[in-house]
Amino acid sequence: MHRTLARPAFDVETVRKDFPILAGHVWCKPLVYLDNAATSHKPRVVLDAIERFYKEHNSNIHRGVHWLSAAATKDYEGARDKVRDWIRAAAREEIVFTRGTTESINLVARSFLRPRLKPGDEVLVTEMEHHSNIVPWQLVCEEAGAKLSHVPIDDRGQLLFDEKLLTERTRLFAFVHVSNALGTVNPARELVRAARARGIPTLVDGAQAAPHTRIDVRDLGCDFYAFSGHKVFGPTGIGVLYGRKELLEGMPPYQGGGEMIKRVTFQKTTWNDLPYKFEAGTPDIAGAVGLGAALDYLGTLDWEAVRAHEAALLARATEALSTIKGLRIIGTAKSKASLVTFDMEGVHPHDIGQILDQEGVAVRTGHHCAQPVMDRFGVPATTRASFAFYNTLAEIDVLVAALTKVRELFA
Amino acid sequence: MRELYQELILDHNKKPRNRRAMADATADADGFNPLCGDKIHVFVKVEGDRIADVSFDGIGCAISTASASLMTTSLKGKTLAEAREIFERFHAMVTGEPGAPVDEDALGKLAVFQGVCEFPVRVKCATLAWHTLKAAIERSGDAVTTE
């Protein structure tokens, strides 16, 4: 157990009161926010923590001798400890603050992979990756003359993993924990184990997993884990890279600047200790504080209850959407996070999204930055309704009613 | 919502006019809206300074499909100068301030798109076919994007 402050029971109406924006209206209709995979809303405690930081402790960190600087440093480093606690990392040095998942992955591509990548080497990803877990690898592969290969997926959107895909030339296996486009929950532990057995390092893109489940990086056994603050009910602009200490220690810095050095002369610069070596310049201090507050908030939830509630949302949505004529759900994996992506015969997702918006329902339409997935299912774009623990079964009924209107309009 | 999805738009989306390839086109071009994955190919046959025929092919949302369809019916037989003027009026309407006066006489059926100006995200959908036609006529030959 990480925390013992769990509430007695999960009551969604009580939880919703913690999120000011959820009481809002769009086009005179109550907001039904089903775009949580894009970004999540922020509980009041996060907003308060950010405001309090700027009002009471605002200062630059680490080098100031004055009181405010010490207070700000304590806030920022305190947030790092909260992250370490939350994902059960072995040491605080293994937690690097970044701008988000994308920057975390780019950091590993540049500082870890690039120096060890030789012509003919391979990097393995999967067919269900978000572009942010494809393009950074592609860039370094092109530079090095290495090859980017992928694990294919089946018609339900599940990995067709074969250990043979991990070859003696594979220098890294990077895969998504939960797919943003399909909702598929990948067997991360097993995938990591297969890679480790061959001495292949792993990076897990946890952007979509972190909002739905407790993460335990040591249990997963991965070398790197990346996630974003704004998807776990914290602010935008802050993210996390977890990396195993031995690996981070051996890596050159990602960016040069202040904070990441020990001593600079014009002849040579000595890098700072972990994790500061990877945090050049003034970081998003308030963002880290906000993320820390978000994790504190998540720590008060009963996660067994959260899981059950989200499973109920997914079950209701899957069942109700299946009854709509011409609607096809894309991504029907056995193990799925609470999101539903679909295609509606004869109606373009853009039109669906527009009409839903008029009903107060916010969904995502487009390719979800996962064009290989769209290609795999032969659609240019889809509509995605993605849920968070603060969504209600009644909101799914609003979604279904709005989709029925779409069906009528485009009859 | 009916304000955007007028009957005429829904009709042209369902039964697009002039959606066909043109073997004897004098110019053609590709248009792509990376935001929503819409792809269009516009064909045009210019005789002298007149648009003798115009058609399109491709997939898109209701707004982009209906706009392409109504573009073809509005421009057939027009001179290039007239076509340019219609596009300018159309463009001004969909990018204008909501509630601004619309010259319905000059725009004819195209006035049905006046609701688009309330949804800035959809301007790209409504103008994709037009930008693509313009590129075809200007013989750039390069794919046009709305980005």
C-alpha cells in the first residue's frame, strides 16, 4: 500500500465536485467531457497548489540562498518524491522531470539510444504506437542507418507478439502500455521480460496507462517509463521520465545549460548528478508542484473502486454503441482501458464530433496521432470517446442519444 | 445544428454532383486536409477562358463533400474571372464574422455555407475543394494542403 487515506467508497458525484470545470456548460448544455485521453481535467487541489506556489513560494530553485528559493526547492523536490512514491521507483534520482511523454521519449532516443545505435541495428516498436513513440526513434534510426521494425496487431487491436521479433540486432523495445487509439492494455510485464531475457532495454509509453491504473515500475521491470502530468489530472507542461539509475548514469545530457552542470570551464564541463544532469534550465516548477498535488489527490482514491467504475463505464458504452446502426467499434481487445473508438457508416468523424459538440459532448475525431493504426483498420479517421473516473453512466446515455441524432441527420 | 447541416448540404453530401474522374481534363490537382484525413482530387476542363467542366473525387466530411459538389455545379460554364470572384466571395463568407451580411444573390446556393463561419475549425473543410481547384487552374500541379 502506498497510501492509507482511501475514501470509504467511490462516489462519482462526490468526486465530480472536486473538478470545477465539470459543472460547466457548452452551447447551453451540460458539459459531457469524453476526451480524457487527450487531456484530463484538474481537481481544485491542483489549481490551489499552483496558485499557492505562485502566491507564497515563487522563486527559482536550487541555487538561491534566500528563504523563498529554499521553499520553492523543497516544493519542487517534494514533487519528485511524490512521483517516485507513486510509480514505486527505487530512488528519487531515477525521476527526471520533462515537458511530457514526448520529451521523455525524445530524451531516451537522443541520450540513450543514439550513441549505441550502429548501421544495421534495429529498434522495435508496435503497430499501435502514438506518433510520439515512432518519430523520435525514426529520427535516430535514419541518422544511424538503423531499422525501425514493429510488432503487428490483430483485428481486435491486440499485439501479435513473437519473440523472434527481438533479434540480436535489437537495441531497444519501445511500446505503449495502453493504446490511445484502441484502448488495448498491453501485457507490459511479459513484454519486458521477453526483452530482458535477451538483454534488450525497454521503454514503456505510459501516457494512457497512468490515468487508469497504479504504475509500479519495479514490478514491470522496464528500463524507462514515460508519462505526462496533464493526463493524470495535473497541469500541462510537466511530465516524467523514469529511468533505471545505472542507465541514466551512463547517458550524456540531453540539453546543455544551467542546472545540469557541476563545473564549467571553456575547456570542459562536468555534468551534474542525477537527475539534474537531465534538467537543463529553469524547470516548470509550478507544473511539478501541480503534478505532485494531482498524485496526492489520486492517492486518496480507492483504486479498486476506480477500476470497477471505469469497467462499468466501458461495458455500458460498448453495449449501447453496439446497438447503433452502422457503428463499428475499432479496438475490441480482451483487456481494454475505458475508451471506445468507432466508425459510423456514411458519416465522417468530423461531422459526428461537430454534432456531438452541439449536444455538449466533447469527443475526439481524427487520426489520434496514430496513423498506422488508422491504416491497419482502413479508415482515414475515427471518433473516440475516452472516459475518466469522474464520468458517469448517465453521460454515456447522453453520448448515445447524441449519436442517435447523428444517425437521424445522416439517414 | 441544422444551421450548419442544412438540407442542401446533407443532400449534396449524400448524392455528390460531378463526383467522377475526368479523362479529358486540362488540369487537375490533389488536395489534402491533414487535420481530418480528407483527400480530394479536382479535375477541370478549361476552354478559352471558360470552365467547360469541373469534377472531383475523394473522401471527406459532409461539409467538404457538399462544398466540392456545390462548387462544381456553381462554376460550370463560368469564366475564370467569374470563378475567381465567386471563390473570393465564398471565402469571405466562411471566414467572416458570424451574422455579417451575405450577398445571397451573388452566391446563389453557396450561401448555404454561411453557418461555417461560426465554426472556424470547419473553414478548412469548406474551402479544400476550392483551394485545390485554384491550384489546378494555376497549374501548380503540386498537392495543396489546408495547413
